[in-house]
Amino acid sequence: MKEINVDATNAIVGRLGTYVAKQALLGRKVNVFNSEKALMSGNPKNNVEVYRYLTQEINTGRTAKGPFICRYPDRLLKRFFRSMLPWAKPRGRESYKRIMCYISVPQEFKDKKLEKVSVADGNKLNTKHITVGDLSRRIGGHFNA
């Protein structure tokens, strides 16, 4: 099984997700590094409100039954990728298991070459945006980057 190592620094989450999901569906193991540095386009205030609601930070006056979204940036990014896979089918579940997201670059992968996804490059992003790490911190995630 071929392994692909992707750097998510300044990559737009949606475009990165389509690339990662396609590679996982083709049977490749995909490792995504620097999850906290990926970019989410859109108004940061609106993004924080949406994900704070999904983590049940807001008291809605009813019993919270889930599903709950994790607050760590690597797990949050993996959850974004899940929505781009056919999760209800066995093929989608198997491909989801082949995706791994990491905060920064672990010691075991320091010597490996990281690939940048050119389609997902967010350096020329003119709209408002927020990094996944900032979003994670604003909804209550505590992590070391």
C-alpha cells in the first residue's frame, strides 16, 4: 500500500479534503501533518459559532445527545475529511481508517518528504479565514503545537 505524506500548512480544508478523500478511496494510506495550520475560509466568527454549537458549548435548554465533535485540530480535520467519504458504505469506512492526521510532525516522520497539495494552496486566499488550530482553541481545545 502506497503511503502519501501531506503538509496541511496554509491549505484550504475543503480542497485538501477532496484530495485526501480521493487518495484514500484509491487505497492509499494518507498522513496529514500540521493539522492546526490548515485554513478554513469564511467569517471566523460564524465558523466558531457553528462548531461551538456542535460541541454543545451553548446551553440549548434540552438534553445534549450528540453527535459531538472533538475539539483537537487533528481529530477535527479528520472529521471534516469523513464528510467527503461515502461513510454509509463499507468502502468509505475502510478508506476513513487509512487517513491519519497529526498535530505538527511526529519524530518518526521527521526524515520523510512532505507533499504540498497545489490545488489547496491558501496563500492567495483573499477572503476571511481562520486556522483549524485557532478554531480548536476558541471552541475549547487545549493542545501543544
